[in-house]
Amino acid sequence: MYTPARRADGSSAGHPVLPDDIGQALAELAATMGDGSSGIMGDKWAFVVSDKWVMTIQSLAIVSLISSAFVLAAIAHIALRHGKYLQRLSLRVSGYVAIADLLSSVAQIVMLQNNLMMEQTPSGLRFILWLSMFSTLLFVFLTLAISVQLHLSTLTKVRVAVYMRLERWYVPVSVVLAALLPAIAVAQMRGIYWVPYMHAFNWPAESWVRRLVLWMCNYVWVVLTIAYCSGVSLLLSLRIWAMWRNSVEVIAAPRMPEKWDWNRLTSASSVRESHDADTLKGSGCSQFSAGDGGAGLFSPTVGRRQSLEPIGNSGSRRGYLVTVVGGHEGPGGAAMAVRSYVDKRRFLRSVQRLACYPLVPIITQLGVVAMNMTEEPSRGLYVYGTAMACLSGLLNMLVFLLNPALPDIWRDAALATL
């Protein structure tokens, strides 16, 4: 018997294997039997249409909706009072992700109302399914964009100017793909109807055709995103661990995770005052001769403890990442280079917070993908996948609250009230 495991996009996790005329007959029978439709499904899946389960999923969707509204309100406040911080990609993308989560929550709440869904025309059903798939893919693609930015800025040696030019394309490309792929899918769903006892869409087509359409236009992109985000998260974890163990090992290698975090991480409390501040504004710098200091920079002979030197007025021994950020000729034609000292703890904390973004689609969509890879998922997998898909708005709000820009915004707001 077909198992009614719902996907995050509102369709069923395993496509109906019953002939279309029998599926239509069962749908009509279930609509006339009311609560007795659970007998058709068997005891294992009767809870899917129970009031308790529907209320639970609806409550989770409402929590995500409220969370998304909170993020949008916060982004609106930042735009009005602290507009300069919206230059940071992670903040801008968080706003678009909140819109996607809000639309997804609305679609999930609507699809839980069987009476409303049964009244829809095929065109109305196609729009609801498109909206659900669009919101899910938009969230996935936007998170993928942040993962790509983290990958290019922290795990590769691509020049900053190169990957910063990609920023303007992340949101438009994500919106176009998220709108186009579901449109292709729903265009194939002629004769679509709602199956109330399964809370699922169905349309007259062969089972393999339904699988092909939904996988090529939806789930394959989710799978690729999960795989990529998992790889980025793993590599970032290894990189952070290596940086934390020994700051000398990353001399001349690390870059800021995103351009907009540079001023924050090289604030006055974290850097050595520079004699060349007029040349390189916004970063703590010091000069050294290539004849003596340069050898020590590129070929460090000090141990881990020796690399932790007191910087600033604190007098404490702290770890600092050292990066060559420029060079010029000093007095007498001697080659000079400029070093930037970045507080290791603050740098890695920012990277760790930004690295939380790729984790959200892994947590929320992994169960959905697993459900769609089995003909009959277990009850536990179904509960996990459905619940996590409803919590994307809440999880994205928590990640938003970890954004490295927020402490700066709160500090500016506090100073403005003085």
C-alpha cells in the first residue's frame, strides 16, 4: 500500500503507485468517509490525518512564520537606521531567505486545510504547489550562494575582486532558478487534484514520470546543495581547527571570510597601530624590512607559544593571524611590506558564525531527501523530515542572530542613545 509521507513542497514523498482510476476512486471515497479514511491507510499512517498531528505541524509552521517575520522586521530596521551594514551579503541574503521561509510557512499552513484544498481548481492547486516548491528552492539556492562565498573567500586563493563581483548575481540567479524550475514541473501536471487522506497532490501520469519531473525540477537541486554545503562545512571546520591550533601556520594565507568583516576584525582593540595608516585605512598595519622582518614572516622558526605576542595595550599574550596586505618601497629603496595583525579569536568566531548558514539546509532538507529515496519510509523518518522542513524559518532566524554584523549594529544603536 502507498505510504502517505509528505514532502516539504506539499507533494507526497513516494509517488502513488496505484493506477490513476483507482487513486481517484480512493480519493473520492476518502472525501466522503471523513475520519473513516484512516482505515484505507492502515494503522501505521492513520496519524497523518489526525487532528493532533495536523495541529503539531501547523504550530511548527506558525512558529517559522513568526520567526521569518521577525527577521524581516529586523532587516527593515537595519535598512532604516543602519543602512551601511546591508552592504554585507550575509545580511542581505538573510532578508531574502526570510521571505522564502515566510512563503513556505504560508503554503504549508494552507496545505493543511483539506476543505480549502478540495475547493481549489487545478490551476489553483498548481499555483499552491509552485509557491511551495519556489519558496523551498529559493531558500536552498540563497544558502548555496552564501556557501559559495564562504568557499571562495576562506578556502581558495581566488582574488577578492573576483569573487566580490559575483555578489550582485547571487540573488537574481537564485530567484530566476527557483521560479523557473517549479514552473516547468507544474506545467506537466495536467489534471492535478488533491488527495485529502494523504495530504498530497496527484496527477494522471505514470509513476516514473512523476518521479522524473519532481526530481529533475526540485529534489536533485536540494541534494546537490546538501552535498556542497556539507563539504564546505567540513572543510571550514578543519580550517578553523588548524588556524586555532597554530596561528603561525597560516601566515600570509588567511583572508577575511567576507570583505565586510574586515573593519570589524581589525578594530582598534585588536590590531597594532600602523605608521602607514594613511596609506591603508581601516586595517591595523606595521612595516618591516624584507631583509630582516620578511624572513621571519615567511619562514617562521618560532614555536606555537612564541608566536603568541602581546599586541595593543592589553599586555596579554594572544594569538594573532598575520597576513601580508600590501607592499611598497621604503626609504632608500628598501623593499617594505605591510603586515596586518588580526585577533585570532575574533576572526575565527566570525568564520564559525558564518559557517552556520550552510548547516540549515542540511538539517531541514536531509530528511526530506531521505524520504524521497525510499518507496516506504519509516514512521520516524517521516516525522523527522516533515517536522524539520517546517522549522526552516526558526533555524534561519537563529543563524541570523549569530551574524557577525549584529554586535556592531547593537553597539552603534547603544552609542546613538547616549
